[in-house]
Amino acid sequence: MKSDPSKGRVIFFVCSVVFLDAVGFGLIMPIMPALLEDVAGLSVSEGATVAGLLLTTFAIMQFIFAPILGGLSDRFGRRPVLLLALLGFSIDSFIMAWSPTLTWLFLARIVSGVFGATYAAGYACIVDVSEPEERAKLFGYAGAALGLGFIFGPALGGLLGEYWVRLPFIVAGCLIFLVFLVGYFTFPETLKDENRRDFSLARANPLGSLISIGRHPAVLIVLAALFLIQLGNHSYSSIWSFYVTAVAGWTPFFIGLSISVYGFGVAGVQGGLTGPVVSKFGEVRAIYFAMVVGIISFMILAFAQNGVQIYIAIMIGALAGFLGPAIQSLMTERVPADSQGELQGAITSLYSLASIISPAVMALIFTAQTDETGPYLPGAPFLLAAALTVLALAIFVYGAKKLGDRVPPAEADAQLLD
């Protein structure tokens, strides 16, 4: 089962896992205001702050445990880590469905964060079975699955949430458990024996993972820019439902529809355009384009006055879908085969660190700009997101001068050390 697994089967299963992760996350977004009102009787302004704290709780646990599971995947293989993560997400969904108090909602987020290593192990699977020149395309497929999950998840959450706010979690838990069973009986191990390394707790922690990846200076500068981008992008996940409720008065169904439209656009860009665009123009130019488009989208959202303007920003923002696959491809080319799980763990740790900081900050800014005591600007968090992306662009421009578009790992490291 460990020898020469079918690439197509591996890619399909990884994309299925990424899709279900996005579904599980996306279905919460349109129903979060209603869920917090159902559980604790919170208003839109109050609920935004609690929702940000729920995301922060999830992120803290993922920040701690993602590098551990990433390191374990480099030692024991991708298969057991992926299956464990799927089982954990299924349990999390059922806890969310049953939660009678805010305490149980926070417990569910803890469980989800602990087992939230599916992206790290999944992307490491892609690296295991692919050649460097095709990784951007394959990461694009995974990104398309992510986008499709954000089409199906919010739509499912919004539609089922109209009937009962707990129903989406029950459906998600059943779907994830079904994929766990399919993976248990059919998914092969992708990590070759010669690419395994001993597990080290000193490396398998948030700082240890990042310090270890620091042996590759060419990767660090990309990670710095990626971290700032993630800080800005969490403005979507932390306040979107509350933002569109305040600006356009949308119900859960229309909130879910807006997220689905965005997911459809991202899926189209990542699945259909990433491979050809990166092949023709290279990762660096694709990343430039994505950052500029993201800045424009954030600025429109910051000052939007109605649903039409929000949808214009959504369609423009979807064009930034090149960013994730291009950055993933750029970094994997500069890390050896026995550290790909560690790299993905470091990426997930940075994502989690951004998730710790950003949702609470964005939610507090939103609350401050929508309560009765100050100026009314629901889009204020998107102004901060635009500024963070501008800073990320400046850092990446500096890094690109050192990296070039296709510089070998050793040469790139030497350039950055000069």
C-alpha cells in the first residue's frame, strides 16, 4: 500500500478532504449570528465579538498542535494523520450541533483546532506524489476544492439554517465521517520510507517548526508576506456575516449565497487558470497580481453602501485565487522532501497565529464602528486588511529581487544570506 500509490487517487482524496474542511468551516459563517442568538441571546454587535473569540480559540489550538501533527506525518506517514484529523472534525461537528451553551461551543472549537491538520498533511501528500513543475497546478486543484467547499458549505449552512440552526452541523458531521470511512479503506500511504525522518518535539512545536524552516532563508521571506496576507484575509471569516447584515440586511440564506458566489469564483480561478497562468508568467508575477487585486477588493468593501457594491468586491476578490497555489509552489521547491510536512506545519502555524490575532481585532474594530458610541463604518476592518496587504506586497517585492522567478533552493538561500 506504501509503494507507488496512484497519483490520481491521492489527489482526488486530498481534494475531497480539503473540500469537506471548507464545507465544515463555511457552513458556520451564514448561521453564526443566528446560532449565537439561539445559544446566548446575543445581538449582531455583541455576537461579532464572541464569534471572533471562537475563531481565536480554534486558532490557538491549531497553532499548538498543527506542527506536532505535521512532524508526525513526516515520521509515521500522511495517512494516519489525515484519518485522525477527519475523525476529529466529525466529532467537532456533532458537538456544535448539540451545544446548549457558549461553553460547549468553545469546547467544539478546541476539538476542531487540535485535529486541524488536514491541510498540512493533505498538501504534503501532493508534494509526495508530484514533480516540482506540476505542483502549482495540483495545488490549484486543491485550491479549487477549497473554493467549491466555500460554495457548498455556506449554501448548505444558509439553506438548512433557515429550517433549524443546528441542522447544518449534523449533516456536515455525517459527511465528514463518511469520507473518513472511505479513506480508511481506500487511501494509500504516500510518504516513501526514504523520505521519513525521526519525530522531534523540539522541532514539532510552533517556534521549533518555524526555526527549522528558517534553515531555508528563501522560504522565510515568503512566509513573512504570507502571514500579513493571512492577517488581512481573516477579516472575511471573522466579521463577514455581521458586516453584510449591517450593510445590506441579508438573512442567513443570502449571506450563504454571497459566500458561495465568492467560492465559485475562487474555484474557477484556481482550478482552471492557475496552471496555465503560473506556467506562462511564473509564481512571482501571479503573486503580484493576486495581491494588487486583493487590495482593490478590500478598499471597495471598506466603503460599500449596498449589496451591489459588495458583489463587485466579491467578483474582483475572487481573481486573487492565484495567491495560495503560487506561494505553495514557490516554497515547496525550496524545501527538501523529508521536510515537506514540516513546511506545511509551519504554514499552518502561521495561519493559526494570524487566526489568533486577527479575528478578535477585526471583530473589536467592527463592534466599535457599529455601536451607538462612535462613527458608523462597518467596513473599517477591511481598511486594515488593505493596509496589511500593501505591506505584504512591499515585503514580497523585496524578496522577489532576491529570489528571482525560478532560482534553485541552494542558490536562493545563498543570495538571502549575502
